[in-house]
Amino acid sequence: MQRSRLVRLRQVMRGEGIDGVILSSPPAIRYFSGFTGSHALCVITAHAAWFLTDSRYNLQSREEVHGFRRHITREGLLETVARLALLRGCRVVAFESHELSVARYQVLKKLLPKIKLHPAADLFESITLVKEPAEIALLQKAVDISDAAFLEVLKFIHPSITENEIAAHLTFLQKCAGAEGDSFDTIVASGPRAAFPHARASLKRIRNGELVIMDFGCTVGGYHSDITRTVAVGHASKKSKEIYHIVLQAQEEAIHAARAGMTAQELDSVARKRIKQAGFGRYFPHSLGHGLGLRFHERPRVSPLGVETLQAGSVITIEPGIYLPGWGGVRIEDDILLKPKGCRVLTKAPKELIIL
């Protein structure tokens, strides 16, 4: 898997006139080398691929890293690149511009004064956009764990329980089922707090008649799941049922329409059109979805500004929502695998409005 990505990266480098690449973010390093640690650097040229880390990761990198020449250093990683002249003969070197800090960039520029540094945030993501079968299997396993955790946490939710307790129980359930950890800080938002799309779990206690949004996920082999379900506690008002139905309809229409070959903007517009027709367009403030992989937010970005063409083999989320200030909100999210004709829904957790 890593070797094939190195081949594709070198093909892109030739096409873009790039002589060398420096990978600095843990996800990019893992995508191309297999290394799961937190401190490393990869240097790739047309004829060589170097992996640099320190002595803490000597044994780990020996087991995990393939297709690279390893070097264990006692000095700074960038300083080692310069001292060993790993980029000798390179005129243009690409780096992860969205990951490298200004301070580190200045160090790199000073160490490599004769090299033109090329910011290339999307260069690497374009290669990892399409997932290999082994990666899809890991994504599916993560989704399966989150699906099961949702069904179990329903037994735990009742009036007077706090959002924090629900979030902690989801983490517990997922880890007990084999997850390495949470994909992100779990969102549990109830009642009026559910009007905040990215509300984090709080000490607020759940009350009868409130909707509760749970947005959570886990990692398996580094790959992320990301699902959202909204449930009612005690009873659901007519307004709650109406808005839930609109969001569910928008989500299902988008899933039905999703396929490789359409643009991200076109897919986003399917759900956005349904919500707008229902009179709630201004209350759907975020993108319809995003890619999943070793990062829980990757390309493609499925938004009104998404001009990218969706590719078969990409795994994305479909997560429309409606959020009404002072009242609350509804969001429903599934993970799907794009195919040439349609998609495969990885998420299996029930989506009908559940009243606990």
C-alpha cells in the first residue's frame, strides 16, 4: 500500500516539476511509510526515500517503516536533512504548507537556501484520496464499532443524565470493542445547546422532551469513523418530528444521489435544496460532508464551494443538519464509500427518530 503511494507520488512530482518532498505531519508520514509514531520526517526524491526519527522510535520504526531508508538522529530532523544533504541536486522541494509552522519554515529556508520551497497542501491528499481495500476494511471496522456503541448507549440515556456522562460512556463502549481511541472530542448537545453544530459535551443534564445530538467516532488502525444520530428523550414534539423528517429526507436523498464523477458542490446541493425548500435553508450553516481516512477531516470537502470531482474509492460523510437558535437542532450523519455508480453506506445504525 505504501509502496504504491510512493510510485504515484513520484509520478505527480514529475508532472509538477517537483524534485523533492518533505512530509512532516503524522498522517501523511503514516500514509506513505506506515509509521504510527508522533515524531518523524520523510524525505522523498526521484531516486531515494528517507525516514528520519530519533532513538525513542528506533525499534518501532524498524517494524513499521517499509520502502524507506531509516536514519536515527540525535539532532533536529530538519538539521539532519541538511547535514546529510538528502536533497542534494533538488531545485524545487514541496512541503506540507498547512502543517509546517512559520518558525519551522524559516528554519527550513535557512538550512536549504538554494532550494525553492513549494507549498503543496493538496499534493499529498490527492494521492491518499482513494482508499485501498485494506484501508476500507479498517474504516468499516471503525464504523461497525461506532454503530454498536450507539445502540448500547441508548440504554444508558435518561432524564437527568449529563452530556458528559453520555460522551464518556461512548468512549468506554468503543474502546471496550477494540477502538484505539475517539476520532475527535465527542459532541453531545441537548435541548437549546443542540443549536450549536460543534457543541462539546458539558455538565448540562438532559431533560424530558429534549432532542440530543451525538456526534462521535473512533479509530481502528489509525482510520476514523464519524457518525451522528439525534434522539428524543421522554417524548418528541410535533416540531421535533417535522424537523427530524426534513433532515432525514435530505440526508437520504444525498446518499441516493452520491456517486463518483459528480462534483462535491453538486452533491452538497442535493441536501441543501431539500432543506431550503422546507424553509430552513439559513439554518443549515455547514458543509454536507468531508473525507475520512487517517484524518477525520480530509478531502474531498463536500460543500457549496466544492469544485472537486468525487472519485470512486473515497470515503466521505453525509451529514445535513438544521439548527434553530434557542430551540435546538437535528443532525444525521453516515459514512459512505463512493463507487462509479452510486455508493455503499458503511453506517448501519438506525435512523428513524428514536424516543427514549
